[in-house]
Amino acid sequence: MLKSQSGRWITLCLIAVLAVTISGCNLASTPGQNTTAISGPPTVQIAAPPANATYLENVAVNIQALIGNAGTDIDRIEILVDGTIIQTMKAPNPGGAPSFSIAQSWQGAGAGQHTISVTAFRADGSSSAPASVAINVITAQPSPTSGATQATGGTTVQPTTASSGGAATSAPAQPTTASSGGAATNPPAAPANTSAPAASPTPSVPYVTTIQGINVRNGPSTKFNPPIGSIAADQTADLLARTADGQWFKIKYYNGAGWVFAAYTKPSIDTASLTVDAGPPIPADTATPLPTAIPATAAPTQPPTTANLVLGNINFSPGLPIVCNKTVAITIDVANQGGQPTTTSCT
């Protein structure tokens, strides 16, 4: 390899000659030669729900999957929960796209762990490997019961109820109870005409109606993963607050609260009047460490030279034109017309 400036010029000339003479091998290619027909089994990748996500019982679980290496002969898609088919999608790819996605909702039933599987089948009976994901379903906490009666001294005392005219009426007479001496005693009579407090009207509570199945999260961002649950389409939930930009709504979710994406809901009021809630801090992205740069090694400095290398005849064996996939010997005459020899070998 020539290290002098003239040697580098000769190397560039050689590369240019070879590129011009061999480029003819690629000019004959015709369009469509790189088109490859789809073959082999299809592939399935589950996009939702995330693995080991937790949902409340009887809450809709959104199932989404991406089918790859598809084509025109996908016959059906089978979706299973714990080995039982919950949905079979016939001819899911009428356009014959190489890849497409499917979506299905399942109402979480039965507390415990459940396995969701998706399999794609071709018309010839071949199928993809089943794609599976495990999720957890938990039972919702029961709400405290209201209207409990109060026991005093072994006798159940009924609350006083108000009549339609607003006056209070006494509770029905209670059965007699036995005293410690064995004699039957009557319970104390309820005071007559005791006024009950008037019930205050319940103000109208704003709500949202879901346009489609949506996830419920712990905060106003998709970075709050996994979701704490989901809501099926055409369901309602009490509307509590909104973010400053109005993109997320805070709703009542079972005995607590959750956040949903506002674009997938229809509010019952003008949300400008809602309380603005920033929600919990959004989790920070995990930074990917950058690779450490390797310092470049300086190239050795070549001593100056007064050699003058001149390119002479170029011979091809066999002669032109050069045929593709055939060995060609190229001979080049180089003459040094300078005052000094080159400082490195030419071989």
C-alpha cells in the first residue's frame, strides 16, 4: 500500500476504474426481483394486557395482539383464557396485509391468576405458536352496609321514619322481652310526634361515559404502568377532576380514584368548571447509558518525499467487457519520475 500522496492518488484511480467497469453487472436487474412471497407460519405478539398486570374482578380486560407474516390466507384467530376459547375471529385479514392487529375484551371473572393466549391459523391448517400472557384478578373490597339497627339491652330499636306529610311516625310496636326476674316487660314507648331532620337534596354529580374500552391508571400518564384496571365501552363513572391541559380525567373507581385518557370519554358537563388536579408525579424515564467513546489513535506521520509516481498503461486479461462473476487480471504500469525513491514498498 502506498503511503505517499501520489500513492493515495493511484489507489483512488484503481477504485474508480473497477467501479466503472463492474457497475454494468447491476444495471440489468429488473424491478420486482426482490419481492418475496409470504411463507411459513404466522407470528403473534400480545401488546396488551401487560404481563402480571392486576385487574379487579368483573372489570373488562382489553386484549390486543399483532399478527405478523400474515398474508391473504389467514383463516381465523382464536383467543383463549385458561385454555377455553372465548372468541374466534373468522377471516380477520380480508385485505391480505403482511401484518395486522386484533382487539378483544374479556370480563375478568374469578379471583386468581389467568392465562390469555392468542393463536393465528392459516387456511391449510398450519398455525402460529400460541402467544400467552398471565394476569391477576382480585376481588373488590365490599362497601360498608348502611341502615344497620342498634341493639340496646337486648332489644332492637328501629329508627324513626318520616311520613309523607313530614311528621314523624313511631316505629311498629316491639315484642316484649323477658327481664332478669322472668316477668315480661314492655319496651319503652317511642316518643310521639318526634320530628325527623329533613333530608337535604343530593347535588348532581358530573360523570363521563366511555366511548371505547379504556385503561384506568394511578396517574395522568401512560407511564403509570401497569394499569390498575379498565372500563368497557358505554360505561359511566363519576368525574372528579381534570389535568390543567384537559387531556386526563380523574374519576371515581371502586372505593378509590383513577385516571383515564379524556379523548376516549364523553363528559356530562363543560369540564372547564372542574377542579384542576396535577395528580401524582409522573415516573421518570430510565436513562440508557451511552457507550464510552474509544479515543482515536493518531496515524504515524510519514516523512516527506519528492518521488513523483505517474500512472501508465492499464491492461485487462481477459479484455473488456468484464463479465460478471468471472476473474479478471488488471495490470497497471507505474513510473517514478521524481528525484527520490518512494519511502515505502509498493507491494
